Amino acid sequence: MIANTNELMKKIVSMEFMIFRKFQVDAKNNKCPFQWWEKHESMIITIGFLACWILRIIDSQIERLKRYFL
């Protein structure tokens, strides 16, 4: 069961990274990364979860950072 779960997660993350690589981010026109994530998060849910988990960004920090960028 665990091996199957690990393989499934690998496939999901791999597919999401393929989708993510197709997006083009124009840094000049996109000054707030949070707006970009909000627009695309439904397509790359697992990557977003992993990014938050790895970077340890909690909700209170995100709200503070949004005020900084917006």
C-alpha cells in the first residue's frame, strides 16, 4: 500500500511540475507572486502545498507579505 501511495504521489507531483513549467511568469508585469499563485493554485495544488510546507509559511506570514507586495 505504501509503495503504491508513494508512486501515486510521484506521478501527481510530476504531472503538476509539467503543468507548472508551461506557465510563463512575466516578472515585470507580475509584481505580487501571491496573485499569480491565487490564479493558478487550482492546477498545481500539490506543488503549492509542498512549497508552503518546505518554506514553513503560515497564514499570518502570508497576510503580512501580501500587504508588503500589494
